[in-house]
Amino acid sequence: MKTVLVTRRVPEPGLALLRSRGFRVVVPEKDRPLPRADLLRWVKNADGLLTQLVDRVDAGVFAAAPRLRVVANYAVGHDNIDKEAARERGVVVTNTPDVLTEATAEMAWALLLGAARRIVEGDRGVRAGDFKGWAPGLHLGQGVSGKILGVVGAGRIGAAVARMSTGFRMRVLYWGRSRNRVLEKAVGARRVPLDRLLRESDFVTLHVPGSAATRHMIGRRELALMKPTAVLVNTARGTIVDEKALVTVLRKKRVFAAGLDVYEKEPLLAPGLARLPNAVLAPHAGSATLETRTRMATLAAGNIAAVLAGHKPLTPV
């Protein structure tokens, strides 16, 4: 019987799929990130490995797992996995694209609207009894309709965010390594250099992968290019933004607000970020809908089942 190690419990349909294919499924009892020592010990007898973004799967893991044939990452991103080390060992690496596109795009819009209209700040004030009645200058935010949306990275999720802007009659600018003609036709989006996008956009939403090339892609210089009325949204990877620099510009109100679902040293926050009223902070919940997390689990499990049965993976990296 082949063994699949699942580093942290995922929705039951994914586990049930693996069991139905005759695999022995090993899942830690405690619902927490799997400690490194436990991962190295338990992976020794694993033929398949279902991982989370917080699991560092490197040469050390592959060396400890002589039977391992497939790593299925429970995420669309895969920067936690050493792909070169996997290739050297002949291990297939897969991810879960597409199934979380709409959910993550919805989260980007939730953060955008929440930050622009100061929803969380207002909620806190009402609960604290600070709301004494309507006033002309009370709790003013930034309007969204008819504004300019800047999309950094026009892949699956970035394009979905852009498509959702049509209801707000927004003009869309995008930056990407390659041209997205489908998006241009769908919403009239225009591809521009990153600096121009930052200067002109009222809302900047980030959708590039985490890598050495994108680390601090939005840093002190880039933040200084943004309008003081602009809102920055990040549902991609925390390392894309220099969080310390972002705290400074938010505190000094050089940028109106930010909506963040990911953090540079997650789950830790840059000093001062949690105290800023113009920062809306979500707990890395972009894909956190019941439907999406279940589809992610069944897709990851399906990838493992396919590879261990000698078939091609469904969504190889």
C-alpha cells in the first residue's frame, strides 16, 4: 500500500479521494504547521506528499524521502518548493491553479472596498460607541466608481480582478511580463510600464508570484510614486511589498490606505502595521471559501492519485 503524507488536515473530500484509491493517508492529529523534524521523520515512507505554503520542501526533504514521487502543493503558489531539487530526484510537483481564482479576486475587491471606504475603521468606531450620528464630514473615504484600477500581474487572478471592475466603470491599466490581449479586449485594459501604473492608478492590486525577482517589487521608491489618495491591495505574496516602507507611508498618509491578505514575514507583521487605522488586514484568507478550499483539496489529491497510478498529473508546475 502506497502512503500519502498530508502535512496539515485539508477538507475531507480530498482525504476521502485518496483513501478511495487505496492509499494509506497520514495526517497529523494537531491542526498546526508540521514541525520540520516531524516532516523529515514522517516523509521517509511517503510515496506522495500533500503540502501547504508554510512547508519548506527542499533538498533535505527529498533526501529523506527515497520513495517520494509527487509533491502536491495546496496552493497556486509554489515558492516553498525547491523545483530544481525535485527535478534532480525525479519528483513531480503540482499546484492548484484556477480553482481559487475567483475567490482570491473577490478577496482583493473586499480589501479594496474595505480600505477605500474605511469599513473596518468604521466598524470599530460604531462598536466602541464613537458614532454619535450622521455628519457631513464624518468618516470620509475614497470613491471607487469611475476611477483607475492598476493591476500588477495580469495572470489568472489579476485578470479576474480586472474583469470584476466593469461594474464600477473603471479604467484598467496593467503591467505584466507579457501582453494579455484577451484582457485588453474584455475590459479595454491598457498595458503600461510599472512606474506609470503606480503614478496614475487610484487603486493598485498586486498579483505577481513570490520570487527573488519580485521581492520588494513595491518598495520605498515605488510607494512614493503613488497618489496620496491611492489604495494598495496585496493578495499575492507578502515579500512583494517592503512592509516597513509601507508602514511609513501609511503613517504619514502619503498613501491613503492598504488592504493586505499576506505579509512579508507571515504571520508576523512589520512593527506598527497593526496599529494603523488605514490598513485593512486579513489572515491570508484569499481562497478561504468552503467551495474553493474543498476544490483545492480534491485537485491536490487528484494530482497525487494520478502520478502514483502512473498517469500524468492534472496540474503540473
